Amino acid sequence: MREKIIDSFKQPLLKKNLMDLIIGGIFFFFPIFNFIPLGFISEKLRIGINLEKKKVKWDENFKNLFMKGIYLFGLILGYLIIPFLFLILGVFFMSNLSHGEIMSLFAFRGLILIMLSTILFLISLYFLLFGICIYLEENSLKKGFNLREIIDKIFLIPKDYTIIYIFTVGILMITIVILTLLLNWVTGLIFGPFLFFYDLLVISNFLIKFYPRKKVNISLL
């Protein structure tokens, strides 16, 4: 377990994979084009889940990667849209309706909404990880939202899944802290896309290494 976790962090930084990190970070910087690195992650996960012995290449078909990225984004958005809306509403309450008064009712409501959005985000992310894997394994967006099947998969490796989930939340939070507290807006804008793409590469490595594929799937519900 420990070796797999360490290897997941190291793989994107290996010399043979470093160019993928650089290209993905550059594409991530530009709106619309950032669907291409999402497609790269999608294809990397699909290949890993299906145990195919090949490497994703950027220059084979950008259109294909772009479309895969849109589908993956759609799945992620389906899980996270509600937490995101609660966050926007909470920020609106605190920044606009409270008129800067910390003790106002609107500020309190905004704080509650932001806390609720955080809880909903963590819950959604918990199911999203294997939802993505099932979507790619079954080639069906509908399957990616099948909570019963997702829970079946989680129950196959509850301890391992909890660990990779904690690491996933951890690296995303660390990246957010780095960008918001340790960097100014210029350096954050430059390094942010590379940090987030690195996070996605690490998370995809987690899922490839631990996801229980069909051949070992046993329904527990």
C-alpha cells in the first residue's frame, strides 16, 4: 500500500513522464483547451483500468482527447454542481448582502451555506472517484452515477479506498492553500494549472492501482 502511494506521487515527475506534466499544465492554462488535459486523464485512466499496455499520446488525436475531456467534465460537474452552487450563494450572501457586517444575519447564512457546500463537496467527491472509473470501464455516463454499483466497488476495498480518498482530499487542499496563501495572483496563475494537473495525474495513479476491476467485482448489496 505504502509503495503504491509513493509511486503514484513519483510517477508524474519521472523523466519519461515529465513532458506530459508540462504539456498538460500548458493546456490547462487556456480556457476551452483545458478540456484536452482532462481528456488525457480520462484516456490514461481508461487504459489503466483495462490493463492495456500502451501510453497516451498527445499528438495522436486532439479532437478525441477534447471530446473525452468534455464527457469527463460533464460527469464531474454532475457530482459537484450542487456544492458549487451552495458555495456561490454563500459567497454572495457574505460579500454582497451582508454589506461587510460580520455579525449580520446574511453573513451568518453565508457562512452556513459555505460550510454546507464543503460537506457536500466531500460527500460528492467520495462517490465521484469510483464513479469516474465505472464510467470509463463501462463506457457509460449513466453508469458513472450508479451509486449502488459505486458502493459495491467501495465495499470491496473499504480501507484502501478510505486512504486514497483522504490522500485525494489532502493533495487538493494543499494545492488550494499554496495558491491562495503562499503565492500571489501572478505566480498562482502561472503555476496553478501545473499543480492541478499534477494532482489529477496522482489521483489517476491512485485509481489505476487500487480500483477493483470487473474480474474481482463481488456485489455486497
